[in-house]
Amino acid sequence: MGYLHAALQDVLTDEELKRLPRGFERIGHIAIISLPHELLHRSQDVAQALLNLKGVRTVAFREGKISGCDRRPGLRVITGDPLTETIHRENGCTFKLDVVQVMFSSGNLYERGRLPKLVEQGEIVVDLFAGVGQFSIPIAKHARPSRVYAVELSPVAYGYLCENVRVNRVGHIVRPLLGDCAEVVPRAVADRVIMGILHVTHRYLSLALEALKPSGGVIHYHESVPSKLRFERPVKRVLEAAAGREVEILHKRVVKRYAPGVDHVVVDARIGPSRA
């Protein structure tokens, strides 16, 4: 039995308990949860249970999908401290962010720990959608790359990215770049490219290939995809973008369930040398 079900078993009816989500997100001092419409009248009970957790000072409800080019989460504070800027610590890294203004998914925790183990000494990494540094900073701290180019479009997220680079003391490795990745990303320099965005990722596959060295390299391609096409569609898109270059699929995994019938998956692919 999860924490919420145990905390609310004497407060909610059996039917309400069945509809209660099993999990919630915890980012710094903020607890975030999505409630079905049928439980909205119980929102204060749920919020109070979360507020009783040690270290939780703010409870926010997820009310909509991520929106806009700057990937703003659809969150609304329900109770507690109205401050939505927080300090989140994980895996030896510190991230400062405002959960209402920038995207940071706790569901990507495993992925943030996995990538640094793959990066080899001296590699050059390009992070096309860097956010507040959630992939770039762990790579810089726990691997030994020579350079990480962290590209971010949102000025707000970029501000946090720069601050997090300073706080984590990785400024000698991570170079933040503000702007549209199609305009500012360095070409033909990368041993590894991270594509940690959803919904529109496939539109940037050709750019990721341009960022790789002519000798090739590895891309980490994320996609939100119907469960029935779980790996079929992402792999097909990578192969099509490679346009005849040799492709080796190194790894495929479901990062998390994005929505009913929709998965967030990642495909690691080694791309062979350019034929140009």
C-alpha cells in the first residue's frame, strides 16, 4: 500500500481510494500530483496528506499538459508555501528551478543516472534540449567528458541552467547556449547527442546527425509513442533520418508511462560515418 492510500484509508471511501493515484512527484520541497475529476472535491484532503510528509511545504496539482516552446508545466499550487522555486538534490547534483515555469520530471531519474555511465573519457556531448541541466550536469559531474554543450531555448530555464552549472562547479565542462538549437547548436563536433524532449523530437533528428562528428557517434532519442508502436516507430524514424548510414541500436527502454496507452521511450543508436 502506497503512502497516500495508507494516509487516506480512513478519510476516503473505498471507491475514492480506487481512483486515488498511487504515486506523486517530489521535487525539492514541492509535492506534485494529478487527480482525476472524480476526486477534485477531495483535493484538500489529499493535499493535507502530502503536506504531512517531512520536508514538503508546498502541494501543487497538475492541471494540464506541458505547453509552449518553453515547455511550461501546467501546475497550480493548492496549499502550503506559495513559493514554487525550490532546490532539488539527487545523485550528488543540485538543481535550482521553479516547477511552475520550467520542466523537470522525476520520472527521468533513472535516465539521469544511466547516461553518465555511458559517456567515455574525453567525449564531446551535445544536449539539444538542456532545460535546467538535468542531463548535462550529472554527465559533467560523474563522467569525464571534455565538453558538454547544453542548448536551451527558454530564457527562464537557461537562467537556472547557468546557475546550476555554477553551483555544481562544472563550468569548465558545461557550456550553456541560449537559443533555438537549430541556430546555435555546434555542428560536426559531438561524440554523443542527447534528445531529451517529447512530442516533436523526430523533427530534430537531422539536426542531431549534423551535430555528430563526420565519423559518427551515439544519439539518445526520446519519444512519446502509442504503446502498440513502443519501439517500432522510434527505431524506424532513426533509420529514416540516418538516410543509409550504418545504424546500430544499442539499447531500448521505456522511461515511464506518459499517459494511458502512451509510453515515453528512449532509443540509443550508434550512427556510422557520414557518406558525404
